[in-house]
Amino acid sequence: MDAFIAVHQHEWDRLAKLASRRSLSAGEADEMLRLYERTSTHLSMIRAAEPDSPVVASLSAPLGRARAHLTGTGENVFVSSAYFFTQTLPVAFYRIRWLTVILGAAFIAVTLAFALWTIHHPQIDLLMPEEARQSYAGTEFVNYYSEHPNSSFAAQVWTNNAWIAAQEVAFGVTGVFVPFVLFVNAQGLGVAAGVMAEQGEAATFWLYILPHGLMEITAIFIAGAAGLRIFWAWVAPGQMRRSAALAAEGRRLITVAFGLVLVLLISGVVEGFVTPSDLPHWLRIGIGAAVLAGYWVYTLVLGGRAHRAGVTGDLGKYDAGAVELTA
């Protein structure tokens, strides 16, 4: 070991000297690359022969500095986080804005249709007995928002809705999962609204639904729009292969799933702490409307700006991998 160190010490010292410099000439960079490769081999040999040798630690430090010179350091976490929240995420929301609105309009239409159908149903007792409707409208609907501690209820709502949103994005490629989920939720909401209205509690229904529902239901539309975009990339891939089109669209829109986790966290906090609170009705609804308005301002202003700047929301060229050339 002593002989090995004596033979190669000058190379290690030279590598350490080059790695400690802030800038290198072209020749010095080439020299450092050769010394880096050679020293890495030396380190492997020493570890195999004598793992506890102090030389292992003394070589690891200059090798690490040389590696940073040769490959570059990772982007600052604060810079990358700022770019994600000001560029990548808003442009991902922006790209599906119109499909989000279309799904929202269809959802509202189905909800209203089921509400009217429930109110005017000639045999409404078949849907829900009279006593059950009275109990639901009188106590159960309102008590649902306060029967658990606020923090536990907010966490439960958040995880449940985030799971639904993630499923819409993941299984949207089938083309049928998103319409099915939205239809089932619109049906349930419409029947609930119809029962409340039939019992003369329509105002109570809207006063407890709107504070959190404005953003919560919009988030479900956003997730559905992301899932359907992935489906459409499979149906109409353009000049790309279907696998490549699916991969590209999936990379862009998986960002939506991560963003919706934060959006649904906010709506979950509103549902857990604001909806069942004793705040005036106008203030509770105002808070819900402000959250929804904040989302659309964020999407249209920051997302529109990033879109015009050419941001696509996809991974960088290195992370995304090679792309097949097409005519």
C-alpha cells in the first residue's frame, strides 16, 4: 500500500489542485478528466485491498469536487421550486383550461337535471322514504360537516379527493373512466340537491356546499381534463408514435396531479374549518369564491405568460430522454 501511494501521490495531488480551481482552461479540463478516471480506478483498487485505509477518505473529497467540475451541480432547490410553481404548474393548468370549463358545464347540466328529476319525481318515496328525507335534510346533511374534529375531517376529505383526482389522471387514458366518475358524482350531487329542495332546505344545501365545493368540484374537472388529454394523445398522436405521444402528454399532465394535491389541500381546509364554522354565510361563501378566483388568476395570468414564453410543462431534454425524429 505504501508503495502504491508513493507511485500515484503526485497524480492525486494534481487532481486536488485542479479540482480546487474555480475555472479551468481547455487543456486543464482534459487533464482533470484523465486524472479523475485514473484516480477513480485507484480508489476502487484501494477499497478492494484495504477498505478502512485513510486514503479512501482523502481521495473521495477531490474526486467529488472534480465530478462537480465535470458534470455540473444540480439546480438550486429554491430556484427549481420557484420555476415549478411559476412556470411548469400554471402552464399545465393553462393547457387544459377550456376542457376544464367544458367538463364543468356538462357536470352542472347533469346535476341540475337530476335535481329537477328528483324534485318532480312522482314516486320520490321509491328513491328515499319520507322519514329518511326529513332526517337527511333536517340534521344529517349539516351534521356531516361537524361530526368529526375539524383537522381530522379536513385530512379525510383531502386524501379522498386527491385519490379521486389521481385516478382520473391515471385512468383517463381509457376514455371512459373520467365520464363515468363525473356522471356518478353529478348524479349523487343532483339527487342530494333535489331532496334538500323538496324538503324546503335548498338554501341550506347551497350555503354548505358552495364554500368548499366551488374549488373542490373544479379540481375534479381539472383532473378529468388531464385524463382526457392523455386519452386524446393515444387516439390522435399526430406524427408521433402512440407510445411517444402518450409518454409526452403523460409527463406534462402528471404535473397536474401533483398540483391538485395542493389545490385539494386548500379546499379540504376550507371544508374542514370554514364550512362548519359560525362565520356569516356571506363570508364563508366569499372565502370559497376567493379560493376559486385565486386558482383562475394563477392559471390564466401565470400560465398564459408561461405558455406564450414557450414553456410546455414537459421535462427537460435530459430528463425526458431521447425523442424519435419524425418527418
